Amino acid sequence: MMNETPRSLLDRLRSRPDDQMSWRRFEALYAPLIRGWLFGQGVPDADADDLAQEILLVIFREMPSFDHNGRKGAFRKWVPSVTVNRLRGYWRARRNGPLNGHDERLALLEDEGGEPGRAWDREQDEHVAAQVMRLVEPVFAPSTWRPFRLVVVEGRSAASVAEESGLSVNAVLIGKSRVLRRLREEVRGLVS
């Protein structure tokens, strides 16, 4: 993986829809998040996995024609939109009529200015960032990854991490920069 020029996961999915490794990575990132959203909207456990797979299938089918156009947060808004639309269909199919309050809750989730919509955005960003860190970690040697985590995640100073790990401060900062560059590339378009 280090030999190829990193491109964001979103770019790979849009330009190479047959890239199974990228789709598995996307599913690993988003399936748990989508299932969590479904549980939060009252979807029973028995239906959540099937509905999550339906949502991922819609995203898979539509991804080649998804046009990001450089709009900030375009993809981050699209995934919840697909989820809300599938949820509407799910609740309508089970209620045979009015959505008994579900439609109002779903409308609140779609409102970018409302707290439920902003909470979904925050949850999505935090989840994707944490999962991408987990997926990118194996790309780096532990001697690079551990100092990165200590400085970036735990907020320790580069000097204290350098002293503890036997590296120079410069080596710690260079490693941090390399990891951050890779993480940014991987999540470009997925968050913010």
C-alpha cells in the first residue's frame, strides 16, 4: 500500500467501482455507523443488518455518478440522506400509512441546521476518523505510529515522546507529519 500514491477512499470508489478492497474498506467504515443510526431510530435488531445492507447497496450503485464538486461536506450529507430515505421506506412498509412520528424525526435529521442533523454529522466525522486511524495504522511501523498517537491523540509534547521513545524530536515530528498526511488523504471528501 505504501508503494501506491495515496488517493482518498472516496476518489477510489468513484473512479474504480470494481475495486473490491476499497469497497470492503468503505463497508468496514460505514456499516457499523449506519447500523448505529438505524438502532437510534428504533429499527429492531432483526431488521437493522438487512436495512444497512440495502443502504450500502444504494451507495454502491449510486457512487459512480455521485458528484462531489468540491462542495464541503457533500458526501457526509449524502450518506445520511440515503439512510433517511431508506428509513422512510422501511417505516412506510411496516405502518401502511402515516409514519407515527417517524417522519418528523427523520425530517429533523435532514435539517442541517438542527441539532439532530448536526449530531449525525459529528458522529459520522468522529466514527470515520477513528475507523480510518484503525485501518491506516498497519501501514506504519510501530516506531512511527506509537509516537504519532502519543502526540496527536494523547496530546503529549514531541519532546517528551522523543525522550521516552529514544527518537529525536525531529523524527517524532516527521513521523507525525507522514501519518497525518496519509490520514488526511484517506478521509478527504468523507468528512468535513
